[in-house]
Amino acid sequence: MKYVQSQMQKLVKDNKELQKRLKEIMKEHDLEKSFALKALYHAEVAAGGKFQSAYQGLDLPKG
């Protein structure tokens, strides 16, 4: 599974829990949004994370 920033942004936009977690990561680690998104991806999505299937669902072709 590959990190795609636009997919991660959509996943966060559609999920209140991830929005909160992103803000926490940005504040806690003093990161810009783009870096915090990548950190969130590795923490919550990659390698069997809680939101992996939702992220993978964004990659499916439409139609």
C-alpha cells in the first residue's frame, strides 16, 4: 500500500476521529499539516491500522 496525500486528505476530511488525531499530531510534534498527514498515515492506516480498509476503499476505481 502506497501513501497518497490526496487520498489521506479525503480520508481525514470524512472522519472526525482522524481530524482530531491530525490536530493532536500537529500540536504534539510541531509539524506542518503535510508531515502530520504522513505521520497519521503510518500510525493509523499503514500495516493493518484501524483505518486501512477505509483508505484502500478510496483507491478503488469509480463506477
